[in-house]
Amino acid sequence: MLYREAGDFKTTYAEDAQTFPIAFDRYRYYVVLAVAFLVIPFAINDYWANAILLPFLIYSIAAIGLNLLTGYCGQVSLGTGGFMAVGAYACYKFMTGLDIWLMGADGEWVRYALPPINIFFSVILAGFVTAFVGALFGLPSLRIKGFYLAVATLAAQFFLVWVFNKWEWTYNYSASGQINAPTRGMFGIDVAGPAAPAWSAYLFCLVFVVGAAWLARNLTRGSFGRKWMAIRDMDIAAEIIGVNPLAAKLSAFAVSSFLVGVSGALFFSVYLGAVEVGEVFGIQKSFLVLFMIIIGGLGSIFGSFAGAAFLVLGPVFLKNLLVGALGWPTDVAAHIEFILIGSLIVIFLVAEPHGLAQLWRVAKEKLRLWPFPY
């Protein structure tokens, strides 16, 4: 009975066009944000942060980015893992001091070492670097689409992983080829490194998640979002009515890659702390994020969060149930986990192809109409 528009009057166009026009929706999100910022940091421990909250937040950013490209603009991408690697390695270079080579007056190359950059700005700059790389690899979308575009982005995935394996400059000429995040902090409190407390790392990632959701929500409700959806529905008709396919597709690739790069930077610097590109950002990472938006719901910001929660919390729940509660061997539990999660994905896609977001929309409509059946 509380979820109603009755009595919720608007007196200006701005109020009528706001992101959440129903007061109950606004208050619910205010409560969620208050709990996330003011309650959870005082209640979490290292296990909750490393096993559940940090991967959920970071994967949510990656899922939002891919959903903007695939769900809203209709451009299929299988290179998410490679773009996350770009964000991770760019963040590493900014955090450790970017060294560049310029030609001096005598005609010889001179190395200039820039000082390390604050971790917050390193993550942001890594997102911009990834946006540039993503826009470059998005150029084929002007000529090809569908399965052929997916293959092109898959080639980008393998190419980027190969680059970070072979180009020694990207990992500072380390003998192991691995990058390690140095200890970095904000306002005198560590947020990256082995000594960083769980609550500070959580809050640092949460700020980026809220910013990513706010950016994506406003972009999809504005002119950019309308152009992306016009390209997704029928690109030829969109071009006829005045939508520039070059600007629309490349902007979708750039914004999507920016968010994916930010998630990769956080995944490396705050969550893992050490990365070997082939193991962490391989093709399985691209498919994992793609499954998140398919399960959560294409073309839905909420669906990105729901899909990330499903694929992060599901394996944790099954592991605690099978190993912790039932005492099964770890290897058997791991195989059962793959079987159950894969079966659930298939069953869910058959039963509700529009994802968890559609179930959420149906539930809200029923609440708004209850107790009437129509």
C-alpha cells in the first residue's frame, strides 16, 4: 500500500523528469546508500570484504560498463577482460611513476620519470586510458556488427593480453612479469596494500560504484542514451533520422571502456594487489562479466548489480554450504559448484530471458497495483 503514485504530485518539469519520480523509490535508495556508507563499514571484516563486498562492487562497475555497450547500444563485446587489463596496468604505471622517453636536443632518447600519482587519480586516469584504447578497438563496429564484431573484440582480448605479456615496459621490467600494487592511501589511511583495513578499501570502491551508477543512469536517460538505443534497435533507421553512427558507437565504446578500466584498476590495486595478466584477465573474465549482464538483464543498471550479485554470491553460498556445512571434499564441491551455477544460468535464461531486472520490474508493478489483479 505504500508503493503508490497517488498523492505524489509534481509541480515542475524537473521534478517529473527526475531519475526516481516516485517518492518511495527515492527514499529506498537513500536508505540503501545510508546503510552502505554508514553501517557496513563498521560491521565488515576481512572475510566479508575480500570474499563478497569488494568483488561485488568491482564487478558491478565492469557490468555497468559492458551493459552500456551491449545492453543499450547493442554492440557485442568479448574483450572486457583485456580492457580491464588495460585499466590495471595503466593504474600500476601511474601509481609507480610513469616513465616516458623523449628525444633530446642532441638527437638521443632521454628518459623522464614522472612522480607517482595519488591512487584516486591513478584509477581515474587509468579509466581514460582504457576509454582511448576501447574507442580504437571500437572502430570496426562502424563496418561490422553482431557475430563479426564479437570476434573482433575477442581478437582485442587476445591482443591486449599478449601486449602486456611481451611489453616489458608495462610491468617495469620485472623478472616475473607480474605487477604488484604499492601501498597507497587517502587522507592518511591506506586503501591499497597489505596493511589497508577492510573498511577503507570497501569505502574507496563504493565511491567509484556510486559514481559509475550515477554516470550511467544519467547518460542513459539523456541524449547519449537515446542515440545508443536507436543504434541498438535499428542502426539504419537511426542514421536516417539524424543519429551519427560514428559518434554514437565510439562514445558507447569509450564510456563503456572507461568504466571497465576503472574496475580493472580497482581489481588490481585494491582487491588483488598483484596481477599476472594471463591468469587474472584472460578470456574467462570477459565471459564472466558478459554472463553477469545477461543474467541481470540487458539494458538495465539495476540488472548489472543483480547479475554481479548472482555470480559473486552464488559460488560463495555453495562453497559454504557444500564444504562448510555438509563437509564435502573441496574438489568435489568445486565441480558441483560449476554444474549448479551453469545449470542455474541455463534454466534462468530459458525461464526469464530478460533477466533479474525483469523480475524486479514485475514485482514492483504488482506492488503498485495490489490488491487488484490487473
